[in-house]
Amino acid sequence: MSIRDYLENIFKDYKSTFRDTSLDTKNSKHLCTDKSSTPVYDFDKYIKDNNDYPLPASPDAIYLGKNKFYFVEFKNSPITNIKLHNIKNKFNSGTRVLKAILRDFLPQKKYKFIFCVVYRSPEVKYFDPISIESNIIRFGLNEENINNDKFYDKIFTNDVNFYKKEFSMLNC
């Protein structure tokens, strides 16, 4: 069985959309409106259904591409309002859970694991210095990835507009 088939089997009861997994329940707003990209799985729901309290922190969604698996955390706030410890906790705790799920398949080279933090685009009227730094990995996640044996092949930490440009199939 391939990793992809294995993950699809584990997460089959957690099918979702980027729209639903990007819901900010506190404000009742979606960061992404995409309903068509598949397969997307609600990793938060999987964590709630398969763990005891206290629940491990985890990214919101998993998207299984052909040879790339994306682990996505949505933050419906500008980068300046995102708490560093919150992102690092989700990154590290979620990575531990994923490593446990995939323990029989690691290490492997066929598939790429990609971690994405998607946050709300800033409301900038003049100059946006953050856009100049679009290739910078924020929140100290590169160092955290090193501490996690470089589990992720790539890490993106960008606003939703970046993902709209870079991943044209998204309907965010």
C-alpha cells in the first residue's frame, strides 16, 4: 500500500474543503473559499476524534497532491497578530502525530511533505514590507523543522494572496 492510499484510508471519514477547514469559528469567517480542491482532510477533527484530552495542537488541514502532501494551518489574522508559540506548538505537536501515523513508511523519498501557514493579507495602503520577504520562513519553523529531523521538505509561511498566485488551482 502506498503512503497516499494509507493516508486516504485513515482520513476517509474526515473529508472536507479548504473553505471549511479555514473557518475562524470565533469570527465566523473563512480565510479561503475553495471548495473544489480535493482531497482535503480536516486534521483538527481527526485529532479530536482520535486523542484524549488534552488534545495535541495540530494544523487545520491535510491536502494530498499527487506526490506532495500539504499540512496547512490557517490563521485569520494579520501576521503581526499571530502568536509565535501557538504556531510552533501546532507545528511540533502536529509533526509528532504525523510521524506516528507514518512510522511504517519513514524515511521515504517519493513524496514531499510541505507545511503551510496561511494568514490574512495585510490591509496596506502604501508599502508592504512583508511582501518583500515572501520567501522567508517565519515563526522559527525552519529551526523547528531541523529539530524534527527535517520532516518537511518545504515550509511556506505566507498570506493568502501568495497562495492564490503560487497555487492557481486554489479558489481562495
